[in-house]
Amino acid sequence: MTMTAEDLLAALVSEVPEVQPLVREHLEDNEGVLLHLLSADLRRYAIQAFDTGRTDVLQRLLVVLDRALVDGDEYVNNAMAVSFVEDTGWWGPAMQPFIESWPLGLQAEARRQRES
């Protein structure tokens, strides 16, 4: 089944309740969610979770984002590829442990983006 923006939001709120305030803030600010902005904020949230050792939250978040990248409709997939992975500037050695913590779909997209 293809994941829509609404499905992604429902999965985030259900599976990663820690990001509910971030999702709610986007809903309030935009009267609807602009996934590119939300996924860029989720990237920052994921880096923070990694840096502070909140591995449980990080893994649940990454699983949802990976599913969105792999199973998302064109809008969801594009938002994940562009705003979470593309042009992140995290190809340096210090970011490798973070990228290695990603599920396989996100890692594959990171490799694809790096090679293009």
C-alpha cells in the first residue's frame, strides 16, 4: 500500500510520539503540513537524538522515515529523498556512524545521492 502524507503523519504520531509537538507545530503554522519542511526538521531531530544517545527514539523515527521513502507516494518519497537525505553535507567521517544507524532504504538513498 502506498503511503500518503496523511499516512506518514499518522505513523509519526503513533509510532514516535516524541515528535508530536514538532508535527503539531507544522500543522498550526501551515494549516496543513509541508512535508519538505517537516522532514528537514525531522532530520535535525534525528541528528539530535543520535548525538544525545536516544537510540530508541531514533530507531523508531528512522523506521517510519525509511518506510515513507520506500513505500511513499511521489510527494512523500520526494520529500524524504530531498529534505531528509539530499544535500545534507554529512558525507564527512564524523557523520558515518549516524548514516550507518539508518535502515537500508535510507542508506541506499544516501549512497544514491552521494554518487549523483
